Amino acid sequence: MAADEFPQPNRPQDTPAQPTGDELALRRRVSDLEREEVADVLREAAGEGRLSYTELEDRLETLYSAKTYGDLIEIASDLPNGPTMAGATAAIAPIGQPGPGMTVHAPVINVFLSDQKRIGSWLAPQRQEVNAVLGDVTLDYTEAQVPYSEVYIDVKSILADVKIRVPRNAIVHLDSNPILGSVSEQSSSLGDTADEPVTVPKVFHIRGTAILGEIKIKRGPRLSKRLGLS
């Protein structure tokens, strides 16, 4: 009996190698806002003499057809304030199971005749639901650890005051439904941002229903934090 006629033991099928976190970060699709931020870096570099105007035009043409964060790094990583690998890995949302201490769906915040605050360096979930009745709720994401590129917040305010504070450069998609109440979003401040770190903006999807209550979305650190009082 030929050797190849003997039954062969079952062998595990070769599985393709899973992409690393860095590879996933480089493949992440970029937004128009991120392209514009890199365009500003290029124009500033040309104004400082780091790029010739021919180089500027060539890089801008390549930039506006860029699809991934890896493309942005190739275009401007050799310039001050250009995109970096650290920025890529910080922006990507975790894949699969959350890491230690991280959670996608947090317990619902229920407030009745009381108040709750999430401020300082807290670990924010990707999805948060808030039900407030005759109380106050504060969610401050300006110092929070936010390991997700997109955050979803669902708020119901009945005769209550809910404040959501997001980073100054955050992108906010607001779906509001005020019923004899108010849902408001503060515009981006023109204040000094020189001391703030350059980060890829997080996207906040906020759905707010206010019944005789108030929901406020504010930008940037609290006044006491800006003044160094806390």
C-alpha cells in the first residue's frame, strides 16, 4: 500500500494572521475634518519654508485623495504637528472584547431627587443612558479616559438639569426632542487652545429628550479647571 494511501492525521488549517493594533490603526478611514487638519499643517510648514510651494501643491493633491490614517502619516509625518503612529492607535476603537476595566454598555444612570457626577479622570463607556427626574447629572468627558473613537449617549430629562461636557474639538451629532424643555449645544470656543494637546477628535452621538427639563452640551474644561482651581 503506497504511503500516500494511508489515512493522514487531521491537521489544523492554517489561519490567516490577525492584524495587529498598529495595522488596524493605519487602515482606519479618515474624515474630511482630519484631512483639513493635515492641510493646515502643510500650509503652515510651507509658510515657514519647510516645504516649497510645488511640494505643498503636490502634497495637498495627494492629501485630498487620502483614504486611511496611514496615508496621512506618509504625507506629513516629517513635519511639526504632523500625524503620528501614536495618534493613529489612540483614535482607533477597540475591536472585540473590551480590555480590562473597559465597558461598552454602562449601567443606566438613574437620578430621582438627587444628583450624580462623572468628572475627572474616569473611564468612560462607549454607550451611556441617563434618566434624570427632578435631579442633576453631570458627565464631563474633558479629562475622562475615552478608549473609543465614537461615544453614544441617550438622555431623558424630566424637570431635571443634565450637563454633558465634551472636549473642545469633539464632533457632536445631536438628536434633540425638547417638550416644554430645552436642549442646547455650545459652539466651539475661540479661546486660547495653545496648551491643549493635539488629538484626533472624538465623535459624540447624543440623543436628548427634555420634558420640562434642560440638557446642555458644553465644550472644553470647566472654568474652575481652566483657572487651576481644581
